[in-house]
Amino acid sequence: MSFYAEIAKLRTFDFEAFFERVGEKDVAAALAKDRLNYLDYLTLLSPAAALHLETIAQKAHQVTIRQFGRTMLLFTPLYLANYCVNQCVYCGFQVHNRLARKRLSLAEVEAEAKVIAQTGLKHILVLTGESRTDSPVAYIRDCVEVLKQYFTSVSIEVYPLETEEYVELASAGVDGLTIYQETYDETAYAELHPAGPKRNYRFRLDAPERGCQAGLRTVSVGALLGLSEWRRDAFFTGLHADYLQRRYPDVEISISPPRMRPHLGGYQPRYQVTDKDLVQYVLAFRLFMPRSGITLSTRESAVLRDHMVKLGITKMSAGVSTSVGGHTQGETVGQFQISDERSVADIARMLYNQGYQPIYKDWQAL
Amino acid sequence: MQDLLRLGGKELTSRLFLGTGKYSSNKVIPAVVAASGAQVVTVALRRVDTAFEEENIVSYIPKDCILMPNTSGARNAEEAIRIARLARAAGCGNWVKIEVISDNRYLLPDNIETIKATEVLAAEGFVVLPYTSPDLMVAKRLASAGAAAVMPLGAPIGSNRGLKTKELIRIMIEEISLPIIVDAGIGRPSEAAEAMEMGAAAVLVNTAVATADDPVAMARAFGMAVAAGRTAYLAGPSAVRSFAEASSPLTGFLRDE
């Protein structure tokens, strides 16, 4: 099985016609349900539903509190290496961009870990570019061995791996996987990834499922908003999450709705995704999958992040650097420019001020 | 004579157990526990961080309470066993609430894995309180595996739906000699009182208190409801009748001869 077959079933689905048909009654009917099906989800993503955002927000807020309480899990990304062989036209680390390439030594990884751990965080997400030569699985595994002495949960956001490689990293102490499809639109995907191993749409699409099969505890999917029409990518992200959760009920499936940010190379997103669009997406997904985590990164502004605390989000990054060695060696060119530069303590304070508890530790490595 | 709940070698006067997840701040927990009168407080080991005193949930649990770590996050017996052992090693005592959930959609417990974990942990000297879907045969297996109590769900965790499984829990109360503690799903004090009137030994509440607008007041309400339900149970409520009793009975003319 593959989620690819599910996408194929919807290849002839007329989104525009569906959105034209959706009216206020359909939105109200979807909102009245306890369990939404995929068409209810699409209804809540529709332009018609955008007119009822406050009503949707109230329900999504209640559902989130019931499922997660007034809590927010905090984590931070750690960039291990920025070597990359891909040519993603929208990414600062792509092979043709001229920037100092670097890979942290294990001693440097430990130095970064110490600085981050002092903030109290226990969840770390490690990232690399795609280079099996410069940041091979064995290197990632060695880094994980160092990091698990400082953190109780180590997740990876690296190039797509084979199932056995996920198993290898899981046995080294990795418990979570984040991998974004960037866009579910196969044609747009081909244009945005003109060369390199990332051109393989299906291998990337099936990576989250391989992670589930490898026994990872949490798997997060998403699309990079701005690369294609957002409503469709939001819809397929939700379907992907639902597909995985049904087949792998013991894995915590979550999503992230990252939006394009300025970066080296200066690609301008083809599609605009407004704050309102982003909020609508998060709310609709919350009602579609009440139990799933939703992560909001520092790509978004402090003001927007503060407001979205009560809009279905369950996980936030804090104290972020997107450059390799950024916590100990000063900031260099990052993968993208972050928008919310606040420290972990600042974010914790903001959460407490809103009546939310920052959660530093939500897993115990076994 | 004082009505005591005997569990794991302890004698408890309160029959309300509290969970500690979902609060807007750990700082509210001491006041919540005090208002509820609870003597047993459960905490997820996954959230315990002994290295971070200020944010460590255990720092906020009153010292005179029994700490009952739970195995939240365990997907099978093996993980639950490891979490229980880690909890004991971390100084959290020898009580453990076993929670094995392999279904993230409904958060329903895996009874079979729960039985396996109970067998191992009871043999290791833990006071084992397994969280289960209400099933009489499973409860019997848990009893023979050495569980100290059985904790059936009233409704799925966090759902606040109340005693949806009432009839199954009633049968467990009648047939199982261990304390039956209703855990999960109770959304209102009246539902907690109902469980106690039925003969439940105790109830465990988390979401309904933690997510109330005023958790301290709600904790107090639950404490009173549990005590009221227990008192009513001990008072022996008169039987519920399906029909009103006629004041001019049809058989009133019959006389003892």
C-alpha cells in the first residue's frame, strides 16, 4: 500500500466545482459533526468556510483543550550539516547556492547540545541537507548517540531513508520523524525539483510510512505552503495524516503547516498564503483530526504565533537557529530567515501569560 | 466506623484520585489537590523531569499524597514495564498505573498487553493499577495476575462523555472482589457521584478538572460528589421501581387468614 494510490483516486476530482457548490449549510453541517470525513474537511477548507472562521475557531479551540489541555510542547531544531545535492528552487541550502558548507563534528554537536539543554528543552529535532556522502546515516546515528545524553526525545528531519535505515536510527534512540512532501501536486513537484534524488516524488511520499513501519513513535507530515495552491496541499496533507493514522494507530501522526520564508536565492512563492488562510487550514485540520499534533515554527511572526496558541497548535519551536552551529559559533547563512527570534524563556513566559503551560519534556527515552 | 479504602497497604479516606495533565500551569496543582481532598495523584513519567526542578511536575504534588506514576505513551507491555521500572528508579515509589495504548485515534487501552504488563510488574512488587476497557474476563485475569485494583474506563480518555460503559462496570463491581476504580471519561461531578453510588471503590478524574474554567472549584465539587456518592452507596439506596406504587392496590382486599 501507498498513499500514492489514495492521491491517484482523486486525480480527476474537480476541486473548483466542489468549492463552488459548498455553501453556508454545508459548513454548518460539517461543524456539527463529531467525526469529520474527508469531504467535511475539504468543506472547512473551502472559501465558503473562510466566512465563518470565528465559529470554526471556537470549536477548534474547545476540541484542542479537551484533547491536549492548556499546554504547548516546546522543541528546537539543530542543524547538523548543510551539504546538499538537490536543486529545490525554493531552498537556501540547494546545491547551486554559494554559502559556506559545513558539517558539525561530534564535539561541536555536543557543544550545541549543552547550550540548548541549558534552556530546559528535552525535545530536539536534528536536520541535515540531502547528501549521503557528507551526512550519511552513520554520521546521523553518531550524532544521535551524543544528543540522547542531553535530550529525552530526538527526532530527525533529514532526506528520505529506507525502512532499515529508519530502524537503525530508531535503535540508536531516534523516536520521531518529520518529512514534508513540499507539495502533493506531482507536476509542480517535478518543476520545483529539477535535479537530484529529491526528484523522486514517490520515494519521498512513502517515507513517512516507512518511518511508521520502522517503529518510530511520532511521524509528522506537511506541505511547504506557497509552492502550490494551498487548499489542495492542505487537503492532501490531512489525507496523508489520516491515511497513516488509520494504518499505524500506535504512531502519533502530526502535521506542520510551514509557509515560505525569504532565503538565500530569493525564490518568490508562486501562490500567496495569507495569515487568514493559514489559520483556516490549522482549524480545519484540528477538527478533522482532533488527536493530532500541529506544529507552528518560527517561520511565523511572534504576533501571529502568540495568537495561534489558542487556535489548535500543540507544538512550537523556540530559541531557533537555522544555521549549522548557530547556537555556539554565531549565526551564518541559514536555511531560511526565521521570523520569531525569541528565546525559550521568552516563549515560555508568553505561554504562561496566555494561561498555557510550556511542556519541556513529553517523552522518556526507553 | 470509618469508611476506608484499603489499597496497596495504605488506608485512604478520599476516594477521588487526580490526574495532573492538561493544566495551564503546574503551580495550580497543590491548590487543586487540597480542594479535592485527593490522596492519590497520578503523573505521567514521560512528563517527569527531575533535572528541571521548577518545571518538574512532581515538585508540585503535596508530599503527603501517594504518587502513582502512569505509563502514558506505552504502546505495548514491554514499554509499560520499562516505564514502570524507570519510575521506581527515579524515586516515584512502587505504585504504578498501567496505561497501554496502541490506538491513537480513540486512545482505548490494549487489554491484552495490559494483562502481560500486570503479571510482570506485580511479580516485581509493584502495586499495579491497570487501566482497561471494561471487560469481566479481563478483570478476572488482572486479579489473578496480582493487580491491586482494576480501573475500567467510563468513556474514552479526555472525552468528558460520562459513564457510557455503566452496565459493564456494574457487572465488574458485582463479580470482582478487587476495588473497581472508574478511570477516564467522567466529565461532571454528577457522573462521579453516579459511579460511586453504583459501588465503585473510587474514581480518577483529570480532564474535567484540569480544563475547567476554575480547576480549584471544580476539584472541590468532585471531592464533594465522590463523598456524596459513596455515602449514598453505604446508605443503601432504595430500589428503583419501574411503576408508581398504587395507593389503591388491586390485591389490597386479600387478608391473612
